[in-house]
Amino acid sequence: GPGSRLDAKLVHTLPCFTFTDSAHHKAGETCAICLEDYRFGESLRLLPCQHAFHLNCIDSWLTKWGTSCPVCKHDIRTETMS
């Protein structure tokens, strides 16, 4: 229901980076939302729990479906809204 989604403006404050290799984050090689492998040069967004996803995938997830990390269920609001 209402309140269980994140405002897009808040989502856009989360850090993003360009995928070059998987050494510097816990994202691995695959986006857990679309299940596609990351390709060199793609934009990823990093959540407070250090899981990363395709920018478009996670932005859509957080604004339409919920406020938690799709992988570990960590609620993003506990860090960004306190």
C-alpha cells in the first residue's frame, strides 16, 4: 500500500557507479532483479547494504514494488530516512 515505496528523489540520492569489474562490491556478476549479467560500462546503483543492481532495475523496484533490498531484504529507509 501507500508508504511501502520509495520516493524517486530519495532513490536518486543512492550512490551509483559504472561497472568495470566485481572486485569492489558485493554485487557479483549478475543483477538479481533482471538476472542479466553486468556488462562493462553499465550503470549500477549501490544500496546501503552494499548490494548493487542495474540502475534502471533497482530504481523501478524501489519506486514501484518496495523499500527493501531484493537480495537481503534490508529496508533502505532505516538508513536514508533516519
